[in-house]
Amino acid sequence: MNFDQVIDRRNTESIKWTLYGEDVLPLWIADTDFLSPPAVVEALHQRVDHGVFGYGCIPEGFNEVVIRRMKTRYNWEVNADQISCVPGIVTGFTLLMRCACEKDGTVIFQTPAYPPFINSPICAGLTGIHNPMYLDQDGKYKVDYDLFEKQIIENKVKVFILCNPQNPTGRVFTQEELEKLAEICLRHQVLICSDEIHCDILYDDHKHIPIASISPEISKITATFMAPSKTYNIAGLHASVAIIQDEEMRNRYLKYKSYLVGNPGLLAMVAAKAAYEQGDEWLEENNAYLQGNRDRIEELLPIKLPGVSWSKPEATFLAWLDFRKSGLEGDYQQYLIDHAKVALNEGSTFGEEGKGFLRLNFGCTRATLEEAIDRISKALP
Ligand SMILES: Cc1ncc(COP(=O)(O)O)c(C=O)c1O
């Protein structure tokens, strides 16, 4: 596929391309500007042509596609009973938190964090504990395990929302890192809610390891959420998968789910199946193009934005940019919208540690990316 092809997304109900003015380049919310795999578009056409859209069910063979995918990609054995579908990952993890916690339970997650990790517990009447990551001497974001354990004990934490690969830092946690996190959760009976939505967009030789695949003990305390949304750029359709291997946890989750949310929409499931079944070749090209974008940012930062630094992402199409030494003052996001005509995500929405940072979505054509960086460069003081 030609990822340099410019697709006009204005007037297509795209929130990314609607929220800001016509003259603003939107590099914020996490979808890409690329066409989805041809097999997905074809499957949707066929289903739409049928013309009847009554209540749907999980497509025949969908669970088998997921089972095969888990085995071939991660050497993880799951069975059909353990798989269920949910319209979105935010919906899924909010549901899980609600059914795992008493009314006033406590939830922990690493920060900077995807904003719903911060806000969903609050809306569900729960308390969220922020576990700040730090930059090590190699410029990589790391977890402070001692602090993580101390916070779990002191706050009687019930649920850990793991984000792997991590949004916004782009870290892919290694087996050793995942084992350390899991050991702490096992020691204190903390349930792991593992958001792995970004697991398919990986760079260099980074490998995704579902935390539940490490051992049966870890799987017993883990609910895993994955989706084709980011992977195949179908986030607007809302089809996500939950894999819960522990029977008791699964039954509780499914009971709550049956009263609170339904399955994804019929077209979402058609697209999800086609994507998972026939999207692999497209995905390789997508990842190669995105890796090229990531590397272009690395080349351009010292030339165009010398006051901006980053920790090179190992996964995701998100760049977490540190503007604290850029000379900007006040509201960085608004300044760039007004003066550069580029919209990025405001870092402080990712928690206290995000102050002075902006998140740039490089899931766009290389020309758009270069234009955005050029505009930012010219607008900086
Ligand atoms: C870590 C993470 N989880 C969940 C989501 C959204 O998932 P959904 O749209 O399926 O609710 C995103 C989207 O950016 C994300 O980055």
C-alpha cells in the first residue's frame, strides 16, 4: 500500500480532523491517516451490500482467529471460552475495575498515563494512585518497583492497570520488567488489568509479551484487553477483545458486562475478523512506514527543534516530546495551535509528570509530519 497517499479526512466525521480549525494540522488523537487493509474495506462492503443490520453476534470463526493469533504471535495458549468481545478497551477496563473493586476500591497505574486511566476510576467512584515512571541513564522510561509496592501496600490497591506497550512513552516492557510487576501484584493479591491495545505496532526487534502468557499464576490474576483498533486503523468501529483465563474472574466480568454493555456493533466485528485474519501483510508495511516516521523525527529534532527532547518510542505511533527547554511559556498546546497551526495532545492530561510535554501522533504521511515539525520549529520563540 502507498502510505504516502494523501486521504482527505475532512467532512468524514473524523474527530481528529474536525475539532480544530481548517488551517490546523491535527497530530493528536491516536488514529492514523492511512487506509485500512483492503481486506477490511472489502469485508465491510460485502456486509453493507446485504442491507439488513439487525442485532449481531460474534462472527463464526472469530474466536479461532484470535486463538491462532495468540499462539503464533505470542506462543500463548488461550481457548474460546476465555475470549469475549467488548465495544472498546476503555469500556472493558472500566467494567473490570468496577467488578473487581468494592465501592471505594483503589487502582494503580504508571504515569504519564493514557488520560482515561486517570479519569475512569474517578468516574467509577474509585481512587486512582499515580505511580510515576522515571528516565534512566539511557533515556528510557522505567518503573520504580519499590515505590510501586509501597503505594500498593499503603493504599490497599485492588487493581493495577498495566499499559503495555505504554502510551504515551512508547515503552515495550521486557519479560523481566513484567515479571517484577507481576511478582508484586501476586504478593499483594492485586488484579492486573492489562491494556495491550498497542501490542502490534512495534519497532526494531522489540517483542510484545502478554503479561498473562508468562505463567499460569500470573494469568490467574490477569484480564487482558487487545483490539484491532490501532493495529489496522479501525478505532472508530469499536471492536475489542478481552481474554480472561481465570473462570471466577471471567464469570464476574461477564455478568457485569451483560447488564452494562453489549457486544461491539455488527460491522465492527466484521471488520475485526477480516483485519485479524487477512491484515498481516498490510501490518508489516504499516509498521515499516511508521518506523520511518519515527526515525525521521529523530533526525529532525536536533535540527529543527533543538530545545525539544524525547525518549525514542519502541512501539506505538506516539511521540512523547519534552518541551520544557523549548522556551515556550503558558499553555503549550494552545500556543502551537495558535502560532504553528499544529494540534498536539497536552501533556498535563497524562498526569502531573506530563506538564511541559506534548504528545505528537506520527500516524500520518511523512510529508504531513515534516510540515508539522517545520511549522512548530518556526513558531517556537
Ligand atoms: C492505552 C490505550 N487504551 C485504550 C485506548 C482506547 O481504546 P478504545 O477506543 O477501544 O476504548 C487507547 C487509545 O488511544 C489507548 O492508547
